[in-house]
Amino acid sequence: MKSLDLAKTQASGNPERPGWRQQWDQRTDRWMTSPRFYRWAISNPLTRWITRRRAAQLFQVMAGFVHSQVLLACVRLQVFEWLREQPRSLSQLAQHCRMSTAAMQRLLQSAIALRLIEQRGADSYGLGALGAPVAADPGLRLMIEHNAVLFDDMRDPLALLRDEIQPHMQAYWPYMNGDNPHGWEAEKVARYSELMSASQRFVIEELLAAYDFSGHQQVLDIGGGKGGWVLALAQHVPRLHLHLMDLPPVAALAAERMLQAGVSERVTVHGGSFISNALPSGADLVTLVRVAHDHPDAVVKALLLKIYQTLPSGGRLLLAEPMAQPAGEAPVGDAYFHFYLLAMGSGRLRTPAELRGLMLEAGFESVEPIANPMPLHTRMLLGQKR
Ligand SMILES: C[S@@+](CC[C@H](N)C(=O)[O-])C[C@H]1O[C@@H](n2cnc3c(N)ncnc32)[C@H](O)[C@@H]1O
């Protein structure tokens, strides 16, 4: 199913190049891989900067794992939170992190090179430009820690691609093995729901910045997790009535959270599966946040159809999730999400055009992209039922 879906994408997304272009590509490949071309390009002042830039880019790709481990070490040592309070000296940091000053210096030099930490004086270290967001966001730190599970599964990328290993990521996400939560360990459900809840803050800001929710009466969030999004929406538009649907053990966590936040009267929590149960009715807006990419096309198609059927005329679906970057934009997160979803064992990263196609197929008459400030981890599509 997975590979079929992906093959379809590639067939429709990459039109064949004309014959002359293919010959040109082949000739370029031969030039670019010849040592003579390299020697010429690096010695020519007009092309040297391109050669150097490409070499630096390739080095970044090759060293990516080391870079992310430097980041993980800083997160595990809580260096960023500590530097957020005030700059520290080498010996203070070494003592705090319980390591020798030589080891600490090595980590600091690496983190400085990656702009995670900044040297502020002869013996003073503060937050770097890329360390500051990590210091500010516990959800980001949790995701960085969680990536250790993915990297473990990617230790042998060929075994992962050839389906020769049982990835730990599949055990991390119990709903990858079906939507019957009977027998799921409560601790596992709580762990993934907490990760989602902590990392949802960014997405919530994107949603609130991109769309005016005040014109709606009732909103249903499907696969809403512990309810961070419906809670934020309840606070943002105080007269809205909200519904959240998620699998029963997750819905129980959400219900508890709504009770604690004092919004239980305005937020109805429904425990159930969007695969095997009917959707709650009454909403004029459905939100689907970071859900579709977890599932194969057949499940997404059936879900979109259910959403379409449950909406009244004029009702809308707002779909938000990471999407493959459209042609012409730098595909910063694509490789990460492609492999994340492979290790998870279900779903795939879709382009906005593919998701739009699935929404149109379900019946939505108009489906348009909604611009949001940070399209790296979330993009949005809005569909309307006539
Ligand atoms: C990746 S999480 C996203 C959670 C939340 N929307 C967010 O952005 O943080 C996907 C959610 O979909 C829920 N889910 C998965 N399969 C489901 C199903 N068949 N029915 C209802 N919810 C489901 C999961 O329990 C989980 O809470």
C-alpha cells in the first residue's frame, strides 16, 4: 500500500523530461563527476565559489547525524535552559554537565560551530541564534529527544527501506497497528499524547494566525489528541462550541484536561475511531491537524468522505499538517518526514496538490491553500462544501 501510494505520486508529480534534456543531463552528469572538471572549477575564480558552496552543502548532509547528536547532548544536559538564565564560564558548564573541562570544551566548540551556543567573551558562553528557540520551547526539546527513536531505526537505512527490521517507532505509535485500543499500554498512550501535546504549540500559533475562526458556530477537531488545539480555540473564540474526537484512551486524557481547564461545558469529547465509528455531527468546521499524513490513501479518502458527509452545506474542512514542499521551494523538511513516516509504518508525506486532489475527490467544491507564517512544519488547506 505504502509503496503503491508513493509510486503513484511520483508518476503524476514528475513529468518526463524531453529527449534533448535527458541527453543534456547525461552529459552534465559526466562533466560534474570528472576529476578534471572539479580541478577546473576549483581553480577558476568564476566557478570556485559554486564549487565551495556545493562542497559545504554536501558536508552538512554527510555530517547531519553528528550535528543532531551535538544538539541532543545539549538538550539532555539542559544546557540551553541553563544558559537562558545567564551566560556561564567553561568550568561552570563542565561542573553543571558533570564532565571534564576538555570534554565540555569540545561540546561547546561544536555547539558554537552550529550556532546553538555563542561565545560572549574570553570565558563566557551564552545562547546561540539556533539554541534560543530550543531554550524557549519544551515541545521542541521533547521532539529532539524523541528523534533518538527514529535515528535508532535509521541506523541501517537499507534494512528500514527493505522492511527487514521491526522499527521501534511502530511500537511508539500503537495506532499504527490498527484502531482497536484494547490492550494498549496506558503508559504508551500517555507518552505519545504528551509528545503531541507539547509539540502542538507551534501548530496552534500557525492555525490562529492563518484563519479567522470567529465566523463558525461549532468546530470538530478529529484526532485531536489531548485537546491543546480545542482548548486554545475555546479561549480564542469564547462563544464557540467545540468537539474533539480521538481514540478512547486518548479521549479520556483530553476529557480530563478539559475538566481541569474548566471548559467541559463547551468542549464535548468523543472517544471513537474515525475509521470504524461515525463522526460526531453538528460542526460547521472540521479541523484535521497532523492526522492525514499518518494514514494510507484509502483511510484518508474514507475519512475525507465521512467529513464531507457530516458537514452541512457551506461547512468547511481545515486540514493542517507538514506537506512536501511544492516545486520551486526549498524542501527543508521533506527527507525527515519521508523517513519518519516510513519508520512509523503508515502514511506518507503528501504535496498540497495531492491533498487538494483527495479533498476534491471526497466532494469538496473549493479547496484552497491558506498561507501561514511558518510553512516548514505545517501547511494548510481549506475545503468548502457547497
Ligand atoms: C499525530 S497525532 C496528532 C494529534 C493532534 N491533532 C496534534 O496535532 O497534536 C494523531 C492523533 O490521531 C489519533 N488517531 C489515530 N488514529 C485514529 C483513529 N482511527 N480515530 C481517531 N483518532 C485517531 C491519535 O490518537 C493521535 O492523537
